[in-house]
Amino acid sequence: MAEILKAGRLHTICQSARCPNIGECWERRTATFLILGDVCTRNCGFCAVAKGTPLPPDPEEPRHAAEAVASLGLAYAVITSVTRDDLPDGGASHFAAVIGAIRTQSPGTRVEALIPDFGGDAAALGAVLAAGPDVLNHNLETTESLYPAIRRPRENYRRSLGVLAAAKDRGALTKSGLMIGLGESEADIARTFADLRQAGCDLLTIGQYLQPTPSHPPVARYYTPDEFAALARTARAAGFREVVSGPLVRSSYQAGRLFETVAPKDEHACAT
């Protein structure tokens, strides 16, 4: 896995975000590809990805990513990116190019696009959806009240819900992810579930926030496995079609399995 990634000059969120599941996923020959470089233009308080001024997009990256997917024989590929507020379309056209290249080289591979908010640009979102990902994933991350704590403007919470709602309106199978343990209340979580369902979100991941470095916000609370199981039941009762919930769950954890729970009803779910 490491050699294939190195040969293609590719990044993974597994490495850049210090994911606790990297050993398990790499042993299974799965990875979440991080496109558009490994430097983010935003300074969110929870994330270990480097922040600063990124390099221009690599025009060869779509081909390299597709070659890596083919070499690994992946049945399911997750494509995500750093946030690129420096680009006119936020990198949406690059997402579309990567998805298209994978479709060409590995037509049987399912593709999940885990996107940033593109500044709420409807045309950028449309460009990604037109490429035909099987799942459109956009993480809400935390409850609305805690957005200031993770250094995100509070209005971005509604923007993210708008991205998910717009994708659902275009016929996408939609997915989002939440971190808990930053200080949210039960009422906050319930309200967030309701907001996501109102936006039409189909699939949900729930995981424990872990402090990447001492300079990041501390963990306010560690939830038990039983509490994660209870939250999954609550989320399903709220109307989510399927939920993966656990201490080490991240937004792309067991992504293929989660998709397969609804795949028979949603062949190539995203409409163009």
C-alpha cells in the first residue's frame, strides 16, 4: 500500500489526519485518498491536517489515483480532499476528474466522494454530482453550538446542511459524520440528528473526538461503547437508513460495508 501511494505521489487522510484505524484499513488494502494536496486553507480546531498555503493541483493526480485504485483492486474507493478556498471552484472540477478517471480504469469500483462545502457553491457541487459518485458524503462534524469551539463560523453549520440537502435534491445517496466528546449535550445531539434528517441525510457515522495534539481542543468526555450503540439506535429511530457508531469510527470507516446495506435499493445513487 505504501509503495503504491508513494509511486503515485498520493496522499491519504489515513496518514494526514492520524486516523486510529490506519493499521486495520491498510491491512485490508483500503484507503481514503486525499486529493488536492495535503495542506488545508482552513484552520479547523479539531483536525490534524496541515494548514497553510497549498501547492497548485497536480494535473496528473486523477490518473495516478485511478491507477492506484486499479492496482489495489479496490471494490470501494473514498475520495476526499483538503479544503481549497484558494481555487475558484474549491477543487470540484478536480474531484470530478478523479472520479471520472476511476470510472474509466475500474468501472466496477464504487466511489464515495467526501467533499468540503465548496463555500456553498451550487455549481461546484453539481460538477461533483455530474461525475456520478455512488455516495455524496459531507461531514457536519459537530453540533451547531460547538462550531465556534472548532474554529468554524456558526453559519457554516447551516451551509453544510444546505450542501447535503442540495445533493439529496439532485438524487444523491447522502452521508455525513459527527464527532462527539467536545462538550455537546444529549439535546444538542438529538437536534443535530433532526437537522440532518431534515436535510435528507441517509447514512451517518458517529465517532469519538480524539485530541490530535496538545494544541487542539481537549476531549470533554469519552463515551462508552454502550453509549455509542445507544446513539446508533436513536439515529436509526430518527430515520437514518443506516448508522455506524463507535469510539474509533471515522467518516470513511467501513464505508463499503455501510454502502452495501442500502446498495440493492440504490444502484449508482447519484443523479446527474
